[in-house]
Amino acid sequence: MKKIIFILSVILGTVALYAQSLNSSKRSEAFSKSSLIETAKNVAMTYGPAYVAYFKSANVSDIQVFQKEDYGDSFPEIKKQIGRKYYTVTFTYDSTSVKFAFDYAAKVSIWEDTGEPLDVIFGNGMGRNFLFLNFKEQTNHSAQKRMKVAPGLIEEVPLQTEKEPENIWN
């Protein structure tokens, strides 16, 4: 009887591991570069629509690991994120037409395991994070699909550009 239970346990464990590997491969396919860029663009359009017009190209980073140095660890909501993996989608811009304080128009970090945004930072350094209230709780819709947010529900990041120094010799 013990041998039968042991054999069944081994078989069930093997099947569970195989199913888990299939699930993880499906998840990685679901979060392809194009879906990461689409999600990042939806987040940027929701919180900083004025910046989207300046997007030139999108670059997806290699996978990164959330560390204590990213946000500190003074809150339990942040502590529980340490060790999670994420991607960063950076939207470049044409610096001859506009100048931002940073070398990107927007940068959106997206969790690898769920596909939900971690934060969004715009070219002026302002942004939002989704550590205390996730994107859906803040907007009433998913980040994967673009939907209009009810007016007044969120505060958009205002467009702020840097002025080029004037040439006094002209």
C-alpha cells in the first residue's frame, strides 16, 4: 500500500512539474515584446497623454530584479516586491523637436509574472507607481487594453519641457 501511494505521489509530482513548465512557457509567450510595448503605451496614454505624441521608438530592457534600492523598504507593500522580476519599456524621443529633463519621453516598468505595470516615469521626472494601489484600482480598467478613464478619476502628469539655452550672440 505504501509503495502504491509513493508511486502515485511521484507520478502526480512529475505531471504537476510538467504542467507548470507549460504554464510558464505560455506566460512568456503572452508577454512578448509587442505586448509589453502595447501595455506600456496604454499606461503612458492614461497618465501622460501629452508625452505620447513625442514617442519615437520603444526599447524593451532585459529582465531586471526589483531590489531594496529601487524604492527602499520602509513599507510592507514594497518589501513584498523585493526579488520580483520586471521589464522596462523606454520610449525615446526626437531631442531636436523637444527637450525633456531625461533622455526619454516615458519609461514604464512591467512585472514579468503578471504583465501589470510597476511604475511609469515621464521625461520631466514625474510619474506614478502602482505599489500601493495597482493600475486597475487606480483607473478601473486593465493596462493591457486601452480604455478612456473617466474625467477627474486620475491626475495626469503635465507636459513639461526643458528650454534650450538662448544664444546671446545671434
